[in-house]
Amino acid sequence: MMTGFTYSSPVHEFIEGVVRKKRAMGYKYDSCARTLYKFDRFCLEYGCTEPVLSKELVTAWSQKHPNEAQSTLRNRVGVVRQLAVYVNRLGANAYILPKNTIPKGPRYVPHIFSNKELAAFFRQTDACHVQSLAPHRHWIMPLLFRMLYGCGLRVSEALNLRLQDVDLQSGVLTILDGKLNKDRLVPLSAELVARCEAYMKRVHLFSDEITYFFPAPNGQAVTRGNVYKNFRKFLWKARISHGSWGKGPRVHDFRHTFAVHCLRRWVLEGKDLAAYLPVLKTYLGHHSFRDTSQYLRLTAELYPDITAKVSDAFGHVIPMLDGTGHDAD
């Protein structure tokens, strides 16, 4: 089975089996497969000689690394816990770390950009200059960040767009294989359609339909790292403070801002949230209503003047402010 990695520790058959099972169920399982590759290397370094997930091995894997984020620790421990569950279901013995052994870190509070901050940020994207190593940067960045905010896209969804996914005649983006392998259609505003049309003439005049919409000089898509690097530059120039790694603002916060601004506008316009919240859920590609309901809490927190209206309409589903809510994606 091709997993993208070669596993060679004594537990390699179990690892290959769980990767094969997850992908057969429709999960990409790419990042988890990478984590399991690291675990496979760890097993060899630990001196494993038998295909056994012992308590000692799992406990050693679960130790926090220096400067490791709590969320990273929880993720890699959780992947190996899934492996242990899989091994046990096969009838073999494996130590399953009890749930919640690794506590959650402090909940990240998304940065919701104000209209003033958005205006300052986009002024800086529009002012970015041509670079010899990135000849299309001054066209890509202004549009990319406007699409992240204007469409509420995840960064990966924007970067994975190809020309065939951008229908400017109907003004619709086709998001293929998004989170949880979901496809969806995302409408563009008239302003974004006009910007995309101008962008196409400058960047994609002779491109074929499978070309990445936001291409790097090597023909691949612009990388997330490159987007983040530019994001930090624009923040600094717009005089929007950054609280260091893990404290934001994050690029993903444009998506949060889009959702909160939508809710605020609907409340002020007197829209029926019972009808509109499912629309937002579908638009964002959320798996559950709970993911979308997190934005009700954020909206109520940030705009006290409309808190009563939000509470009246959806107070029963707004997550409690006890730190147990998760970050909507």
C-alpha cells in the first residue's frame, strides 16, 4: 500500500493497516500518516524489537517536547491512541492511553478584524511591489487575502483552486475535496468577480484550466508558508500588532472575521437567524451546527449592542464561556 511513507519498525504492519483503513473510509489522513511515520522512527530509536504497543513505549511517546505547543502534543498523542485502538480491535494487545490524559491548552480567541484594520491591511496588499523571484506577487496577494475574507475560505481551499474551479461567468468557486473531503460551491461578490477578471488578464492570459489559480514561480500553488510570511509583513506595515506565534492574528482569522461580520450584518438587518445560520454553515463547509454556533458567541462578545438580539434568537445554542468551546474552523 502506498502511504507516501515507508514504515520499517516492528509495528509497521499495524501502521500501514490503520492508514489503509482510514483512507478507505474517505479520510485523507495525510498529516496523521506523517505523524505515524515519526512514531515509526521513534519505535526504532526506542529499541522496539516486537510488534507491541507497550505502556512504556506509548508513555515515552506522550512526553512533551521542549517548546512544543500543547495542541501539537495532543494531536500526535491522539494519532497513536487511534493506532492502539485499531490494534486492539484486531485482537492484539496495545496500551490505550486514557482519554484526556493530555490536557487542552488555553483556548485561542480569534482576532476579528475591524473595518479600519481591514482597510489598513488591504492598502498594504495593494501597495506590495514586484519581486524578481515572485513576478506575480503584486497581483496574487491583494486578491488572495480579499478572497480569504470575502468568501470565508480556509487557506488550503484558496491555494488549491485551479482555473477550472473559478467560474467568473456565474461568479462561483468550486471547492473540491475540502475539509472532511467535502465539495461545495461558494459564490463571489460582484466586486470579487471584477477583481478576478482583471487578475486573469494579468496572470493567466495563456494558462490552461488545470493551472493553479494562485501559482508560485515553479508552477505549483503558492505555499502556506509564503502566505504567512506576506501576511506578517502586511500586518506590520498596517500597524496591526501581532502577539507572537500562537497568539495571532492568524491568516485563518479572516475566515472568522467573515463569519462574524455576516452574523452582525444579519442581526442589524433584522434577518431571521434560524433561517440564515444554516446558510452560513453550508457556505463555510462546516460539518456540524456546533462549529458555526461558535460565531454567535464571538459576535455577542464583540458587539454588546446586539447581544440581546443574538441571545433572543439563538441563546440556547451559544457555547458557554467556560473555555470548553472549540475554535470553529
